[in-house]
Amino acid sequence: MIDYTTGDFLFRLAFRYRGSVMPRAAAIAVPSACLSALLLYFEYHIVDARDTLGLSATRTTIIWAVVTGPLVTMLSFRTNQAWGRFWEGTGLLHAMRGEWFDSASCLATFTCSGKCTNPEGVDNFRHTLLRLMSLCHGSALDELKHDETESYEVLDITGLDDTTIKILTECKSCGFNRVEVLLHMIQVLVIDAQERGIINVPAPILSRVYQTLSRGFVNLLNAKKIKDVRFPFPYAQVMAVLLLFLAVFTPLAMTSMLPHGGWCALGTFVPVFGLYCLYYAAEELEMPFGEDHNDLPMTHFQAEMNSSLLMLIHEGSDHVAALSSRAQRDFESMKESLHDARNSLHNFEEAVHK
């Protein structure tokens, strides 16, 4: 996904090539503009042909408006649908990551009491969980792409036992979905940890983990809906026909309305270029999962998930927060602390670095 700031100068945006749909639109609009200039140059030779076909200036203008009107309406509809699919895809991926990280965080927290009685078992459980969850999230993102490359970052997959790796590598050849296999492995791992006393929480609280795992998987299935269901073919076909007709007929219309060569070419180029840009931009947005410049940053999403999971095995992850002797406890002091510029983490970070 292309990152840019709204404060960029206009010429930086206008002439940025990477991810732009303008070159593809210009490949149609420039020949169309050249055709209009060529028709205007041979205008005296085609007057009889115009009269024979009944293409007077008024009729040509009416036909052009009749074609352009429904085309603009359909392009607006498709652009709106494409942006909706893109935005929904973004929300679903963030929701999926949030649900699955919440599951991993809860499970890591539930093992805190077991660190005193079975520290090795807790450590093995957490490391196994992190590897499975990282692989599950990466497999889910890869599953959304048109071409599943399976080239995503995973937390030390070689640390899993040979039997687990064999099951995961052979699951697709058996016709199984790898994400479903991994989610089942995580649930089996949780039940095993509960039976061995590594997780010691009431069943209603533990069931919340299964709910968040399930909600994350539902978000994945909703995202797959965007991948599997394309924009309806009849709409796409009609728009393609109208756009091709527009590219051919606009030169005829503009030569009737604008007798000057330069203005005629410009008048042809602008509507053809603009409408084709809308068409190609909608195509780019309709399928947000992939490796194109305008697709969602799937690699970044996986890196964020891995970073969040690594936090769960950091030495400070099980730290219990407490108050210091300088803590304010009365209402007025707490209220005044809101307006104290020194009362921010930024100042504490500066003090640490000094």
C-alpha cells in the first residue's frame, strides 16, 4: 500500500508513477485524442460521411451525452462498491488480529499462577502457543491472496516438533484448511494445559478464549467473501462496452463541437482519461488482498502480529503494576495532574535516556 501525506505538494502526487492508474488510462486517452485531431484534419473529406450517417453536431452531442450519463452513474456505483470492499477488508483484518492476539494474551495471563509450580511447562506452553498463533495469522493472510506463496514471517517455526510440522505441511494435500488445523491445534493445546494444571482458571473464563478465537476466524471468513465474490460480470461487461464506445465516439463528438485542433484533442483526452482512471482505480480497490502497490500491507500486518506475540514472552510481560511513594491519592491532586505538562511518559523516557 502506498503511503503518502496530505501535505505533499500536488506535483509530487500528480507525477508519482508507482501504483498509479494514470498510465493505463493514458494508453487509451492519448490515441483517442490523436484520433480526434486526425478527424479534424480530414474534416472536409468526411463531411459527406457525417451527413450520410446523420451525425450532425447536435445529434453527435446528444449521443455522446446519452452514452456518458449512464457510464458515469455505473462508474460511481462501482467506485463506491470498491471502496466499501477495501475498507471492509481493512477492518476485518484488524479485527481478526485483535481477536487472536487477545486470545493469546489471555492464555499467557492464565498461566501466571502456574509459573511457581511448573515453570518449564508454562514456558513450553507459551512458546508453542506463540508459534502456532503466528503461523495461524500468517496462513490466514496468505489464504486471502490470489496466489498463495506461503512466504510470510513466522516466529521460529523450526522450534515446533517434527510431528506438528509434518501435519501442517501435509494438511493441504489431505484437503484440509491449514488455518482450521492450526486453530484446532491451539484448542487442543489449551485443553491439554488445563488438564496438566498449567492453566488454572474457571471454565467460564477459559471459554472466553474460544469465543475470541471463533470471532477471529469468522472475520477471516468474511474477508474471504471479498476475495471469492467478484464484482458482478454483467455490470463489468456493460461498463467495458460503454468505455470502448466512449473512446471511439468522443473524437467524433468533439470534432463537431470544437473546431480547433488543440482544444479538440484536449476535449477528447480529458473525459476519456478521467473515466478510465475511475474504472481502473475501482479495479485496484475491489481486491485489497495481494502484493500490488495499492493492496493492503499484508507483510506489515504479519510483522505487527509477530511483534505483539513476542511481547508475551518478554521478561517484563508478567510484571504486576503497583503504585510508588510519589503517587497522588486525593481527588484535587489527581485533577491537577491532568494539567501538569511533566505528567507524561515522554518526560520519563527523556529522563531514562539522560
